[in-house]
Amino acid sequence: MTTFEDRERGEEAKFAHDEEMQFRIQARRNRLLGQWAAERMGLSAAETEGYAKGVVQADFEEAGDEDVIRKLLGDLVSAGVDASEGEVRTALADKAVEARRALMGEA
């Protein structure tokens, strides 16, 4: 095996690891975001867990974060919570940092 092939395999492994880590960070971020929104809506512990899972699932509807933001904003407004898109985006960014820190601490 050549040095080039070794380097190529190493880069492929790093890419796969980075992609997996990004997926895990987004899933944890969405779960945390769901918990945040559920608390604002006054949901019970059992409802919160189910809602957080629903937010994670919502992220698979389309690429990017817009599907999650739309879901949260719609649910918050439907529940009578005074919330803005900017507030949801800020919470999304905050929970992304929290999720990254938690996962990096586990690694």
C-alpha cells in the first residue's frame, strides 16, 4: 500500500466521522430545541419526550433547518405562546452550541 492510498483512506475515514458527528449534533440540538419549545407550551414530561422526538423527525422532511423552524413556530403559535421566528432561530443556535459541547464532552 502506498502513502497516497493510506492518506486517502485516512481522509475518507475522517470525512465519515465528521459527517456522523454533525448528524448526531443536529439530532441532539433538535431534541433540546423540542424540549425548550415543550416547556414554553407547558407540556407534561411524557408529552415533552414525544414532542422532542417529533422535532427530531421533522428535520428529515427537507434539507436545512427551515422545516424545524416552521414546525416549532407553528406549534408555539398554535399553543398560544408569543414567539417569533427570530426567537426560534436564536434558540436553535443556542441549542446547537449546547449539543456540540455535550457531544464533544462524551468523545
